[in-house]
Amino acid sequence: MVYNGPSKGCATCRTRRIKCDQTRAACLNCCRRNTVCPGYSDVFERMHRDETCRVTKRNSQQAVFPSASLVSRKTMVFETANCPTAEATSASLPVPSAIPPDLESTALGFFFHHYGGADANNRGIEATCSFFEFLPAMYARASVSSPLSRAIAAFSISVADIHSFRRGAMHYAPAACRFYVDAVAGAKRAIPDPTRSKSDELLMTTLVLEAYEGIGSSFRRHQQLHAHAFGSIALLEHRGALNGRSELSLRMAIAVGGRLIRDAVGGTADLAAVRRLWEEAGVMKSQSPAIMADLLALELAQLECLRCSLGVPSPEGPRDAASEVDPYLSILSKASGLASRCMAWRATLPRDWQPSAVPCCALAPSIQAAGVYSCPTSSNPHCDVYRNLSVANTLNRHRITELRNLALVQTSLAAVRGGYNRDYEVPPFGLAKRAQLLIDEICASVPFFAGDVTDFAALHARDAIRLPHMSLIRSPPTSPENVVTFPEDKARYTRQVATSGMWMIHGTLVAALDIVAENQALRAVPRQGQVLWISSQISRLRAVFMLSC
């Protein structure tokens, strides 16, 4: 079932579970039944409904990650039953009257050093549309009691907890939850204000709150979209033309849409809203490779929603050509065209975006043992290195987009041929060859994201982490400018591997396995033993963060 966001129909139609045409002032369903139409609720207000009590109770009863069996934690239950407001909730939390003075500052310092600000003055061609790099400057300008400051503090403490040897310590979760509650309460107070409701600070607050809610999602097989993400979309619609007034505003608009698109958690209405908002903000005119990749992913997400709306074709084949074959023919045609544009995107990438192969024999033995995929048909196994992790992650996201699109092509082709009983056929040679290449490229990127790290202690012993790198000499070799080092900043790259790299590649590997598993025809594509190797890498990454498999 596809979730299309909160219903905009009248209360009567929602109660009867029928489609409402949303005619003003009374819908046609109510008119035909000679009943009074109750009208339509304020979607913007529902997006920002105060659910602080419920969220506080949920966050206080579970740890950031569900692996309580591996890491000892003590559950704390907050009393919220008689709590009507966020302010009352905050005051009634059984947390220390004073949060340990060094916890907030230490967590903020760790977060800003490893996640924020590094690209603020050197975004280059990748323009990955992450909003983390803007947080240090915005935090410095915001007041201490502002919802943005409180949200950043909550998120930073949760991130620090993940990377702490004292993970799950008693003071981490209560401190983060208290900051979170204050941030939600402050954001709700800002929404009715005509000026603050359109500010960059409030929109950024909802993005950080969504990041806090989903901090463990990188290691869950099934993503979910939290209420703050829908609230961000509502704010974008409320802001209108302001979404394109500055680079910050534009990047936040792209970040909101990208969350829905890349994780495939948005419904038809949400994706349509993203496209409309991006068109109004001028995103469609961008020539950034990362944004162009997101636009291709948006087109695919809309095709997937259209495919889901058609339902499952009959195994006996289409009974009515006009009602069953034509829609799938249309999807097949559009998906095939999208496949061509995805390949064209790869062919037109700047030279610095292209990965470079490092032979396995040139790697440290520990890297070879931990994460180099040896293709049975290749006598020279290798791994790929990239300009930086942002470029590598964007390319992997695009590979997942291509794989999902190839699966859609195969599914639509099977439906046109006569239902899903033909889905077990071997896919066309060109499709299978392209899917195999994409899977091979993802496997070849694993050492760049994870190096030789195999346990949590090694993850933070940064001097001991071994990572692949190389220097390229480009023609003419006499020019110093033509000596290129991949990655470009080894110190920053090492820090990012320890904090972000494994999260990135874990999500990519899980997505690739899910695509292959869900499409019968694509199950025959991976090489012998390749699925087992990918599964072992997923287990390795989960073991590093001490998570149950």
C-alpha cells in the first residue's frame, strides 16, 4: 500500500473511507447524500500537531538503537499521562536539574568537527545538498533558548552517544530528550507567528528534529518518515517563493525533498508537492551533478508510485488491453527512457567524479581481508577510490536509483507479456549486464567507505584505520597541477569514515540486496557468492556498531 500523506478530504469522507473530490464549499459526496459537509481541516496545522507527550514517552522508553541485548541500558519511564503541554512535559521529566556541564559542549564540538562546516567554503562541484555544513553558523547566530539551538543540542548528544564507549549511559538519553522537548515546544510557538513561520531557522529546526527522530534509521531495513518531515513539506509550501531566495533556503528545500525521494517513503501527493516546490525554487535549473541525480531519482519515485497504483496484473494475462496493457506500456516506455538518461548522467560527469581503481595487491592486507570483493571471473580484484565521501555516496545513491529503475523495467515488461508469471524469466541481456555492473561497482566501493575497520574500538582508533588511497598523474605529467590525490583530504576523509562512511555504505548494501530479492528476475543477476559476500559485509558493519543482525 502506498501512503500518500494525510488525507485532505472532508471528515465525512474520511470516516466513510471514500475518495473526496474536495469541492468547496461542500464536496459532491455529501451533496449526493443530502448531508451537511463538515468542511476541510487545516493540513498545515495537522502537520505541526503537538504530539510532544507521545514522542517523549516513546523516546524515553527505548534506546537510540534496538540492540539492548548487546549494550546494557537502563530503561527510564517518564510520567506523561497528565501532561497537556510541551512546557509541562519538559518540567516534569525526571532528569537531573542540571545537565552535566560538559556533555552539551562536548557533543556539539564532536558533531561540528566531524559533520558540520567542512564544506561551507569549498562545496565545489558536488553540492551534495546536505544541510549539516550550515549548522555551525546558524547555531552561532541563534539564541541559546531558540528551538534550533535546542534541536541541534539534542541531535548532537544522540550522535555523541552512538560514538561513545559509554553508549547508553544514563545521562545521554534524558539530556537529549529534554533538549528535544524544548525544541518541539519552541517550534510550535513559532508556527503561528507570520514572520517566524517563514524563517530559515524554523525550517532548519524541523530538519534537525527529523534527523533526531531518525537517527537509528540508517541501520534499519525499512525506513519510515517521521512527522517532522511532513511538517517540513508544509513549511516549504507555506514559505512559497522564499524557498529560492538564498543558497541556504534552496539547499534546505532540496534536503527535504531528497529525504522522501532517496528513501522511497513518500506518496504520490508528497512527490508531486516536491516537484512543484522544486520548480518554484528553481532547483530544476541546477547543473550540479548531485541535484541532477536527485531529479532522476524523483522521476523514478513518481513512476514507482504510478506502478503501485495499478495493482497486480492477473497471472493469466491481461483481460482488457485498454485497462491493463496500456498503463504498463506507458511505464515501460518512461522507465526505459529514464534508464538512458541515467547512463547519460554517468557519461557526462566531470573527471574528478570518476572513480579510480586500486589493484588489490596495492592495498594493506587488513583491507583485503576485511572488505575487498574478489570477482571469480577476474584475475585482478580491485577497489575504487573517489575524490571524497560525498562524491562516492552520490554515485552509490545513483546506482541504487538505476537498479530500482531496471527492476521497474523488468516488472513492467513481465506485466506487458502476460502477468507476473513471466517475471521468473531471465531479464534481457542488456538489462542484466547493466544491473551486474552496478552491483559490482557498489561492491568495489566498500573499502573506500569502511577501510579495514571490523570492531567498534578500531573505529575510533583513527591512527590504526587503514584506508585505500592513490595519486594519479595525468597528462601532461610535467605539470604539478595534473597530479591528483584521491581522496583529496586524507585527514578529513579518515574522520568521515569513522563517523559517516559506514552508515552510508550500509544503507547502499541493504538497498541493493532488497532490490535483488524483491524482483524474481534480478535474483539471477549477481555473480556466484556475491549476495553472500554483501550479506557478510552488512553483518560486519552492524558488528562495528554493536548491533544485533
